Amino acid sequence: MKRKVLVLLADGFEEIEAITSIDVLRRAGLSVTVAGVGKKTVRGSRGVTVKTDIRLSLNRALPDAVLLPGGMPGVQNLSASREVNKLIVKAANNGKVIAAICAAPSHILVPTGVLDGKKATCYPGCEGLLKGRARYVDKKVVTDGDFITSQGPGTAFDFALTLVGRLRGSSVEKAVRKKILYGSSKK
């Protein structure tokens, strides 16, 4: 059975983080569903419009992983959604993987309490919001239990590939890296 990933998008999402992750996860053979929060067509922080697969609904079965891209005001719009917050807590309580990048760890995960006591990273300048809740680690990608966090647009490939490794194993992660020429030193 294919592992399932639910990617949550709201107006103002960071395009590089969302689209890179969706692409890499699909290349790895994961079943990726893109859910719009509040509507099916969302507009990114740089004006790219995306028609999502579905509108977010809590009536669906929990996926194996939930992915939250950053971007302003995208993370604020995600964080303002009761459905998103309920989904995050339910996924965390059921041992599902939660992957958040950029401002998503600090603006979405911290307020729900799911990152309490965990190691995490986030967009530089947002780390103060982790204080007293999560332990900030200044790395591109940080994994702690079922949580994968990352810093921002420039770390999107590392973030997505880490999630691939978690859900499909290191051999699939390495195969995808090779196919997309990620880390290739040839010039």
C-alpha cells in the first residue's frame, strides 16, 4: 500500500517549499494529496495560483504524514484554521509524521503544543517563538521522533528528501536524489 502524504496549502503559501516537496514526494512514489484550507484554489506568496486536489476536511482518514509549507501570510492562514490545528494534534497523537518548513514550525506547530520538548528548526528570525517550547537547532533539517522541520526555501530539497527517506527508506531517497541530480558535483 502506498504511503499517503497530505500537503496543506492556504493563501500566501511559499511556492518553492510546497511545489518542491510535492514534486519530490511524487517522484518517490508516495500518494500526495494537496488540500486547500477553506477553498480549492489558493494563491502563493509570489502570486502562483494552485488548484488543490481537495478542500481540507477532517472527515478523511489520517494520512501517514502531514506537510506544512511556510510563507507569509500562508502560515498565519493555516494557523488560524481550527481544522488545521485539530488535524495536527490528531496526527501527532496517532504517531503520524508531521513535516513543517520555514515559519510553519514556529507559527503552526508551537501554538498546538505538539513540538513541546522536541528539537526543531525554523526560518531564521522565528526561532524566538520556539523558546520555552521546543529546542532550536541551527541546521537545514532537524528530525525528532515523528517531526521533521526545516529552515526555508533553500532547504526545500533536503526537507522533502528527508521525508522520502522516512516514509520510503534510504534506498528510495538515494534513487530520487540521483534522478533529480541533487548533490551532483558534475559541472
